[in-house]
Amino acid sequence: MKSIYCKCGSIIRVDSAQVNVKLSLGKELECPKCRNARISKDIDEIEMHFNGIEAEECDTF
């Protein structure tokens, strides 16, 4: 197990193998709360794109 420091200030413990895989893929290490927020934002942006709504037109971002 390794402790990582998330950009939000949280310190979490994760499996060493998981850390190595994420780092080798060039991914950012983040806590579950930040990960879920990022995924939710990505899904919302994809839905807006396929519905023909640009991010600048929407007040939620």
C-alpha cells in the first residue's frame, strides 16, 4: 500500500500496483471524490456535445 496526496488535499492509501499502472499510463493519481467529479463532468460534456449544446452556451460550467 502507498499513500498518495490528491490535488484536493486528501491523503488516501491505494495499492502499489494500482499506483504503478496509473503512473505508467500517464494518469493523474486522485481520490475517489475527485475521480467521480471528473467522470461526471466528462459524461455531462459528452452528452452536451451529442445534443448539440456547446459548453459556452450552458450556464452549468
